[in-house]
Amino acid sequence: MTQPEPASSPARHPEFAPDTIVVETGRPQRVDGASVNPPIDLSSTFVSAGDISNSPYAYARFDTPAWTPFEVALGQLEHASLPGLVFGSGLAAISAVISLVPAGGTLIIPTHSYQGALASAEQIAGRQNFDLVTVDIADTEAVIAALDEAGQSTSGRVPAEGAAASAGAAEGRTASATAPGMLWIESPTNPMLEVADVPALTAAAKDRGFLVSVDNTFATPLLQTPLDLGADIVVHSVTKYLAGHSDVVLGAVVTSSTGLREELHTERSMRGGIAGPFEVWLALRGLRTLAVRLDRAQANAQAIAERLAAHPAVVETRYPGLPNDPGHARAAAQMNGFGAIISFTAESADKATAIAEAVRLWTPATSLGGVESLIERRRRHPSEPVTVPEGLIRLSVGIENLDDLWADLEAALA
């Protein structure tokens, strides 16, 4: 099937800043009488009398114009040469990417990854017979050692090594089959907010022939563009910051490799992990305000993190924007901001639960990235890694008035 023509957009001009691109990208052609916004296309099937491979659209499980504007927009924001691929959920996108790890290969993934990613990786590894290795993603030497060990264990199976494998990965469909495995990066991690040295790790992984995938949900493409840092694939839970209003469940994958995109497109089509037209339209509408939402939420998060770090009831505060945070220097070097997620630790699980139950303005709920501020004790989830402290609370800081947010949280801490 031919690649659908993207919507016209002045955002392709390199002189535009990212906060302009989020507003302008993925819009219809500028002709008299045209809509300013793309319409919601609800058709499940399309006219295609000839060779179906030459039709941009034929059946909505494969592609639909309902997805194209959002996919074009995300591809542009992530500095990809191709449109993204929208999925029915973040976990569907994650699982599709993890499924690229070949049998006999190795997936190296952060110990403190999103719990859904860890659970999916374990299940897929069992089915596809590849090794699963967890690492402290902030320990660059430990990650490189894991890459070396994994590469040695698969060297007899993999015909291409080092730069040759990386070249093969860039060229086409056999990219995942010829790689010895995949390095999965979350940075900052969920919920510990560890920051990986993304350029160093991607370079080390590519030198050894590994594919590199980065979950960019926390940072968003406004704060970090992993493809520019050497990654092969970028993953998003669109549910979070991109859509931004806690009203859709979606995921997305972005790559500049035609071969990898084809593999991921096939995985989406054959497994049926597709998105509804209305949800994708809502996500594109939410994307328009990403820059202003993130600016406000980040400013709130910075101030709240500073106040938490000085509060006597808080054992530890993790936020890359704090100068004494272990990930501060790396985040400052490779990101355009520090995000709006804070983790802090209370003295016990009971104390953390009491704090989450005592708030009136903050909403005790899972998920993140919406306009409203959320609070959650993470170890209440049985699948959360045991290395996450029992008293750890994750905050998704929203766009409400800063003083109101702090007054509510301070009262709960007391």
C-alpha cells in the first residue's frame, strides 16, 4: 500500500519553532473554502478498484485519513523523516516495538520502566524466546556492560555486527531480524525519574548492532527528540501529555527507518491495535496546546519540587530540575526542560497513603500528563518493581494555580 499523502503544513519550514509547529502542523491544504481543521473521517472502507497496493487508503485497519494529520504532526515534532504510527493505546505501541526483538536476541530495559512495559516485555520474551535483562539506565557503564554481554551471547546467530548492523537497520525491513537485540530507554524513568545518558547509550548500542527505542512520554518532543540523539524508534503514550486532557487512550511510534516503519505498520495491522477516528481527532486537538500546557505545568513543578525538597516530612524529592538531583546535569544537557513529573518519598507506605487521601485539590488517581494535577502512591500497584520505595508518591503537576496546589499538598503533608 502506498504511503498516504500528508496534510499540507507550513510547519515543515525549518525556521518555525516547536511551539509553532504544534499549532500549525497536520492541517488541510490552504485553499479557498477549505477547513482550518482536518475533519473526522468515519469511513471504514475506501474506493479502491485497481491494485490495492497502490491505494493510499483501502480499509481502515491498515490506514485511514482519520489518522494521517496526527501521524504527520508527531513525525514532524520528533524530527522524523516519516509520519508516525498511531496505536490504540500506549501499551499497544510498546508491545509492537518490543515484538521486534528477534528470537535468541536480548532486550535490555530499565529496572524502573513503566510497569506495563516491563510486564509486556516479560510476556513477549517468553513467547518469542529472547532474553530479558533489566538495568539501572542511569548507570552508563552497567548498561554498556549488559550490551557487551548480550552481544557475546548472540554473536554466533547474528551475521552483522557493529556499524554494519546499524547500516542494515537503517536500510530496511530486515533491521530487527539482523540485530542482536534492542536497548529500551526511558528517560526520565517512571516513577524514579532517573535520567539516562541517551547520546552515549545510543552510540554504544548502535556500535554493537542493537536497535534503540526510547519511551519519550515524560519528556514529549518539545523537551527531547531521541531520534536526534541516535535512537531508531520513539514511543509515546499519547494518552498523557500529547492529548493532554485525560479523555483518550492512545499510543504512537515514530521512526525514520522505512523498514522499521513497515514492520511496525504490519504489527499494528495484523494484531488490530488500531485507534478510533474520534480519539485521534481529540489527540490532535489536544496537541495544539501542548506547548502552553507544558510551560505552565513545568513552572508549577519546579516550584513545588523546591518546596518539597525543603519540607521536613519529605525523605527525598526526585525532580531533574533540582540542582542536586542525580539526573540534573544530564537533563540540562540533553533536554529543553525538566518536565512536570515529581516523585517524593514519605517515611512509610501508610504515611504516603494518608497524604494521597488527604488532598482536596490534587486528584488521587493513576496516569499523568493531563491539565489536572494527580497524586499517587506507586507501590499500591502490585506489579510495580520492588525497588520503588513503599512510601514513594508520584505527582503529575497540572496547570492549576501554584499557590492553591501547594497549600493543598502542604496541608496533606501535615
